[in-house]
Amino acid sequence: MAAKFIKEENLFAFKCTNCGIYFALDKEADDNWRDSGRAFFCPNGHSLSYKKEDKVNSLEKEIKSLKEKNESLDKTVKELKLEIERLKSELEIWHPVSES
């Protein structure tokens, strides 16, 4: 009787740019190939690799996106502060604080 092994794992699907075959790598293997920049192979033997610049470009894009989001949030905060001041002024008109 043959042994049966079961392992749950998240896999990342890839398509070989040379032959079109689909294959998968687990997260650890994918991270290792990304970090090393070395070549790996599809099941048909075609050489594939991540360029280290791709990771740098990806991080630069993420930084740019986060900066834009931060600027947008700063603008929203300023607008909300102005709105608070406007509402305080309006509230003072309708319900003045009596001086004792």
C-alpha cells in the first residue's frame, strides 16, 4: 500500500513566457527566486527569472503610491479642520456661549 501525503499550501501560478505552460511555486520558493534574481525553470526547462530591478521598481511604485495617498489624506485633514471651524462659527451664531 502506498503512503499518502497531504499538505495544504498556498501556491503562486506562473505561465512560462516561452512555451505557455502553467506551473506553480509555493511562497517560500517564489520569495527565494525573487530575492536572489537567479534563474529558475519551467517544467519544460525554459529559463525564467525575476530581475532585481523589478523589485526595486515595485517598491518605488509603492512608495510613490503611499506618498500620493498621504498627500490626499493631508488635504482631507485640512479640509475637515476648516469645516470644523466653519461649523463652530455657525454654532456660535445659533447658540452663543453666554458670558458669566
